[in-house]
Amino acid sequence: MRHGLRYRLAQIAGGAVLDALLGTARFDVEREDAYRSYWAQGRPVIFVLWHGRLLPLAYLHRGQRVYGLVSLSADGEYIARVLQHWDMTMVRGSSSRGGDTAFREMVRVVRAGHSMSITPDGPRGPLQQIKPGVLQLAQLTGAPLIPVAAAATRAWWFESWDRFLVPKPFARIAVSYGEPMLVPRTADPSTMASLQTRLQHSMDELMAAVERRAA
């Protein structure tokens, strides 16, 4: 974790502003049973979401003690501080920096019974493209992958690679969860590639569906 007054201020002030902003939103959620049925059994899940839709989904799951993967960059530190404000615990690292250590920590966290949230197109893209790491995590832990997507009727969009979405006041936020996906421990490379394609299709369909609902 980086230290400094600006990060602490981001956690306090940024968290308060986002609480006030997102507190005006109305969430229209479909198929929560996709993950709640596992939680009812005491089983962790791995949420799969796009980096640009992180904010409304993190707010929706605030206070549920879901772990998140955030990069070690300065931008990642700001995100981490806000997510900590919402009672999320961070695993720090990315494919370009600290990846092996972060992956081992995620395996440990999920095996210990904690749910994770992963943005497989982060931290640098390509935009809304699945990378294989999330499937490897599911393979090693036995936890189901839960695709999830969000869209807002009114939003600001950052001019960044991920088109980061910040809902405007009183927005309606459409959220939908997809079919859980289990990755067999014995899956060979061909099976893993097929599952990666299937997960990509699931995420694409969810995004199209929530965008239609928010239109």
C-alpha cells in the first residue's frame, strides 16, 4: 500500500462523495441467485466484471467483504482506497507487475472461503477482453465464475482506455448476473480455451442486455 496524505484524502473525501452520489441511484438487479445460492452454502465465488463498470458494482456489493484485485500503480491506489471505504479487502498486483505474488494470494484467499472480484481486462486492456488468469484461478480453487455487468441511464465517462463509468445523480443502474461457470481441475489447454471463449460470450451478452435495459 502506498502512503501519503493524498491517498488518505481520496479514501475519506472520495468515499463520502461517491456514497452521496450512488446513494441517489436506483439499482435494477437481475439474477442475484446466480451467486447467492453459493453463499447460502458457505461457498465463495469469483465475480467477473469489466474494469470500466467497477464503480457501481463495487458499491452494490459494499459491506459484503468481497476481495478485489487492484494494480500497484498510483491510479490503482486511489481505486483501492475507495474500495476499502466500502469494506473490500485488496490483493495488489497485475499481469505487468506483481502478478505471480498476487495470483498466489488470490488462490489462498478463495481457498480460505472468501469471494473475489476480478476485472480481467484490467489494468491496461484490451477493453472488455477476457484474459486466461481468471479461469486459472477458478481451476485451482474450484470456485464458480460469476459474470456480472452494469449500465446506467445517466453517466459520466472518463476519457481512458476502459471508458470508466460514473453514474450521474438519480441514475437507474441495470445489473445482471450470468450463469455460473465451473472450471474442472483436470481441464486441458483446449478445454481452457473453449471456456475462455464461452466466458467472453457470456460477458458480451450480459453487457448488451444491461445496455438495452438502461437505454
